[in-house]
Amino acid sequence: MHGGRCRRRWTDSSDTSYDGAETVQTGSTIIRDNLRKDPGVIDQVLAYVKDNEKEYAERLKTWLRIPSISTDRNCKAEMDRAAKWVADLLSGCGIETEIVATEGWPAVVGDTGPVEGGGPTVLVYGHYDVQPVGDVSLWNADAFEPAEVDGKLVARGSADDKGQVLTHLLAAEAWMKTVGKTPIRLKFLVEGEEEIGSPNLGPLVERHRERLACDYVVLSDTCKYDPETPAITYGTKGMIYKEILLSGPRNDLHSGSFGGTITNPGNALCQIITSLKDANNRVTIPGFYDGVQPPSDDEKSMIGSLPFDETAYRDMLGSPALDGEVGFTTLERRWVRPTLDVNGLFGGFMGEGSSTIIPAKMGAKVSMRIVPGQDPDKISAAFDEAVMAAAPDGVRVEIKVHACCAAYMCPLDLAGLAAAKSALEAGFGTAPVMIREGGSLPILPMFKQILGAETIMIGLCLPNCNAHGPNEFFHKSDFWGGIRTAVHFANDLA
């Protein structure tokens, strides 16, 4: 898509005092040397945030009204408008900003510039694109007309990810509008393709690696642990996503006339699927568990100490029972053990009533979530070999690859995590817990490979926020708490 440029540098030639901090004026730019040493400065920023809470919520609503659906090629005007909204916010408070074109939807890149005296640089990542609405009948109101319900903002993109990334943008704005600069160098990368797999993000980061160079990547596209407890996610699983296609006879056949004389692709598919796991829910693919890094004793103890009610978890999911790999707790299976799941089965007769056929074609989609230490390329190849070995004679097999990415784990002794913990506790009044995530974020190993930076994931929305589903929501209290957290994080990291 076409991108535009939106550059503006903030300078101040008049304001020479604020809360006692020493200032030095050089040309048209004021250098505030003691910004990070004056305890009154952050109080000033937090007071500004408090005074603007209602206005922040209204601005989020304005952004949420833009239907920036990246899967819809007819949404070009809306995608461009959503990107410009971000660029205008950043440039409007003096942050150098550019809308960068890609082969697909544009990205917004911003930079507060070098900080006097040095210090760490943080790249804030987020995305302005959102999921499609889905079945509109399941929404209680227009998905792109934010509704306030019991302290929640209900709208598509409220939690994933407009509301969460906006907390970081507004925190930076608060620093800029109160004291004229941020305590650390903040860079911003807000893309428009996360919901379609970020196909152009890697090339963009590679092309702008010097411009995006940082000590840490920070994102808020994850969840709190529960309504009262904020969380830092330190690990995500990788994923291999496959599609198995079986074909047998030239066309569907009468199962009475031809049954028992040829291989039924439906039976063959069931045979293949059941061969991939044993009775203990352990994956049987040779080499699947090679390299799996088990949690350390400290991590295992940390996970075991988390408050977790298995009955409440089961009831929340509406499942008759919990199940999984034998020998591990539910949280361990969610976070630290690799899994294999059937995501879809298709083919044959699926209409109302009966049609007694031998289907000519059948298919299945299967995903594997992998953990640190597992090699996605090796597992992808091993899966193909296992499927071919399990396929009976009489069917042709085709295997497609839809995704293949590694797991990610942030070192638990990373210095930036200490700042994130203290910031969350200050922002929410409750100490955060450390958790892993069973989902996958391919961008994390990409950031590590290209930028050499670890990612700190600060979750702000609730686990049941209905991201990707109807009536997605984000609590205003969590929105405001996220802004306070981002203000503290910049200060604490400095």
C-alpha cells in the first residue's frame, strides 16, 4: 500500500523550568539533564495522565471506530486512516514519525531520539489492524461503534490490539507534553498486518534494522493472569501447521456397491490421525520431543505456586473434563509441553440426512505447538514422514505447510523484566505474576534474530476478553492502568 511521510521534531525555546530539574538550552532544544533524577517529574506525568483519563477513553473510541480489517482488501481507506491516526498522535507530541510503505499494509515508525546521558532504548511494538467482525448477530451492538458496558469498552480491536498498544503511545505523549522528553529513548513500530501473519514485517525490520535498533522490544498484546493480577508473559510456543489431503477413487462411490473393495480415504485419514498420539496423549512422531527444554526447578515451582482452580477453568471452557499429556499439570500442559491437535476435518458427505458414499477426497488440518529447544524444520519433516508411513495403500497423500515458526522464551534474569515488574505493580497496585503463553508469536524470534533484542510482554487485557470473537472488550480501568504502567516502565528502566 502507499505510505506517506509525517515528520516533526519537538523543540522548546521558552520553557526553562519544571519541578526543579536542571535545564540547559542549546539552540532551540532544551536538554534536561536531571530528568531521571527528580522524583517530582514522574508525579507530574502521572497527574497529567489522571487528568486526561476520560479524554484518553474518548480517543480510543475514535480509533476503534475505524474498521481497519487487514484481511479485507477493500479496507484500504480504513487501513490508511488507522495508520495515519497513529502517526498523527506521535508526531503531534513531537515524536519523529513516518508512515512506511510495505508490499502490503503500511507500518508506522516513530523515534523520540537520543537521550542525554545515554541509557537503554526500547522498541514498542503493536498493530492497528483488527480481526473481521464475524457473525454480526452474535454482537450486542455495532462492532465498530464502541459501547460502554459495566466499565468495559466493547468493540472490535479494543483489546487486540488498539487499546493495549495505545497505552504505550499515550504514556510517551504524557512524558512529552509535561516535561518535553522521555527518560529513555523510545522507538515505535505499529504495523497493519499482525492479523494476517505479519508477512511483510520481517523484511521491514531487516530493511530498517539500524533505525529500529534497541535493547528491548516491549509489546502489550497478551493478557493479565486474572482480573486482579497483571502478568508478564516470558514465553510463547512455536507452531507447525499442516494440511493433510487424501485422495482415492476418481469420484465418490456407492458404499454398498463398492465398500470393502478399495481403501476409503475417510477411514485412511482416521487411521493416520490416530497414529500420531498414544493413549497417554503423547505424540508418537519419531524425534518429536528431541531438544525439549524442561522447566527448571525454580520455574516449575513458580508455575505451581500460581493460584489455579481446575474446576473453574473447566467450567469456563464449558468442557465435560480436562485432558492432556499424562504426568503434567494443566498449566504445564498449556505452557511448557508441546502439543498436537486436529484443527479441522473435511470431505465426504456433510449435508443434512444421509448419503452412503465412499468419499473420493478427505482432508485434515493439524497444528503442533512446540516449546524452546524443538527445531520446527526438523519436526515439520518428521511429521511428513510419520503421515506417509501411517497412510495405507490405496490413497494418494499431499501435505501442505501453512506455518512453521520457533518458540520464544525471554531470559528470566533479564534486567528489563525487573523494571517491568515494578512498573506493573505501580500501575495496577498489585505485583504481577510471570506466565507463559500457549499461543505463538513468530515475530518474537524474528526480533531476536534481526535486532538481537529480547521481548518483554506486558499483558493488560483479561484472558476472556473475547479477542477474535464477538463482543471483544477492554476494561477502562485496565486501559488507564496500562498507561500508568508504561509511564513507570520508562522511568524505572532509566
